[in-house]
Amino acid sequence: MYLSLLFLMLMVTLIWAAYGSLRGASVLTAATFVVAVLVYLHHATDTLPLSF
């Protein structure tokens, strides 16, 4: 779900960068970067259920 949201945010950012204003593209780029970092941290801090 959150990866689909990230993909849609990236798509909107690229479309906005092509046809919209520079300021809006910069804001969307920053927001997409924050979401990507949050997705990374969600996976990086997930504990692995290992049993030996």
C-alpha cells in the first residue's frame, strides 16, 4: 500500500516538474523524499523473526 503511494507521489512529482511550477515541484520532491525515507526506516527497523 505505502509503496503504491510512493510510486504515485513520484509520478505526480515528475508530471508536475514537466508542466507545473518550480516551487510546486520542489515541494513535491521534498515530500516524496520524506515519504521514501519513512518507508526505508519502516523496513530498516523491522525485526526479523529468526529462530535457530
